[in-house]
Amino acid sequence: MKPEYWHCIIGPTDRDKLQVGGDFPMRTAVENAFWRLTGHHEESCWSGWGYDEEHVQILVSVCILNKHDPRFSKIKQILYEDNE
């Protein structure tokens, strides 16, 4: 089996109108849907509010890059370089 991950970006909304811990109900809904769809629990699930439009555009751009694209290697190098 080749492990694959699913991603979703949803919004925008006014974060000030959300209750504290407002990502919990959405994350729980996704975890439950994952279990119903696949028949097993996820190994990882993370979420959170706080991305602005610029961050969303960057995330989408990175997500659609083919791993053989030279820019993918450059981004990977930046993410994993030692910052000490």
C-alpha cells in the first residue's frame, strides 16, 4: 500500500466569532468521516485556524507541485535546513 494523505482548506470566516477550541468539532467530524470511509482510524489529523489569504495561496501552490519539479526540492531543502 502506498500511504496517501488527504488535505482540505476551508474558509474564510471571522475567527473572533468562533468559540475557543473551534477546530475540535470540525476535526472530529473529519476523523469520523475518515473512519466510515476507510474502515480504520487515522494515524494523524491536525487542523487549526489562523491562515490568511497569502498563507492559503502558498499552501495550495506547494500542494499542487509535482515532487519531480525542481521547486519542490528547493522548498523541501528550506523546510528541513538546520536553522541553528
